[in-house]
Amino acid sequence: MAKQSATAQTATATPAAPAAELAPVATPSRAYLTAAVDEESGEVVETSRFRYLPGHPRQIRFDAKAGQFNINGTTPLGSSLSFIPLAWRIFQDDILNMGRKLWAELFYADEKGAICAVLFHGYSVENLYRLIEPLFYDDLTLADVVVKVQASKKETTKEGKKATYYIAEFSYEVADPAEVQARREFAQDFPIWREETHTGAADVRIQHGYQNPKAEVAQLPEAAELATTAEAE
């Protein structure tokens, strides 16, 4: 029988691949910012998670006849909203050509990061008060929780005819502390208000995070430029 020869093979050790260099970690200076290191310059670039044109938040409307929320009266949002308020006020004023009423105005960031404002009046404001009270005794505010607003159907009889309308009912659940912090810092850094509803003559009952825009006008470059031009003329 022929002998079978074995060929010895020399194993060559493959050098280990160099460990991937860890990208530098950038920490944002504010909770509502995201931070990244620019590969070319090495500088830290910060970007806001929220989009807001001061004085002109996205307008969210509550249609009390249909029990629906919408954007600017056109884009439907359904019969409920959920959000973490970053600013609000309850006040009495004559706004939007509707006479002097008691209003609740809440500001929040939607799922796309747009800063929005929504208004309530009448029984809806009373329902919001019913939410604020237990929060107060638990050492919380609306800014610490996720507020859920649900359109609730009601019926009334007038002159023998039944009529249907809707009011807003409010409930809440605990919010993520990091999200709460992001909104709190954003409200500290930007004047949160809505030009169409600011008259300067409001009787304010409760206010949180809402900033008087007059104190911020001088900080806006466009306003300063216009003022300089006016003085020159």
C-alpha cells in the first residue's frame, strides 16, 4: 500500500484589525439642543430640537362644534391632543374679536418639534383648573406632566330643540424628566407668546413660562435694524 504523505502547512497569524477610533462625544449646552462634532473643523455644532418663530407659534384650534382639533382651521388632528406644556396662561381679555372672555392658552412642542399654541375658553377652562389643583398639591405643574386633552360631547336644550357641543376635558400622566427639562430650558431662552392674542390689557390669573414680548424686542436683530433706520429718517 502506498504511503500517504502529509503536507505540513504553516499557519500564519493574521494581525488583529486596529480598533476603530471612537468618535468624540459632544455634550449639548442645553437640554433642548443636540450636539455633534464637525469632522473637518473639530468644532461642536449644536442644533435645536424645536422650531419656533417668536410670537408666531403654530396655531392649533379647538372646534367646539365638531369636537375636533386642527392646524390653522385646515389640517385635522383628531379629537384629542397629548403634550408637555412649556408655557401657559389663564387670563381674561378681549381677543380675536370674540369679546372679553376667560381664556386658557397653552404652548407646547408637537411631535415634529414645532412650537404650538392652543386656546380654550368657557367650561374647558374650568376643567383645566380642575387639573391644575391636584397637581399643585402634589408639588407639580402642567410643565411636569403629559397633558391629554379629549373633546367631550355635551347636549343642551334650547327652545325645545336639542343642541350638541363639545368641551375639552383634561387628564395627565407622568412625563419623562429629560423632556420636561428640555422644554423648561427652551422657555427660559425664548420669549414664548402669541402676537394675535397679546393685547397688553389682559387680566392674568395664572402664568408660567409666558414672557412679555416687549422686553425681548430690542434683542431681535430685525427690530434693532428697523429702529436704527427709523431714527435715521
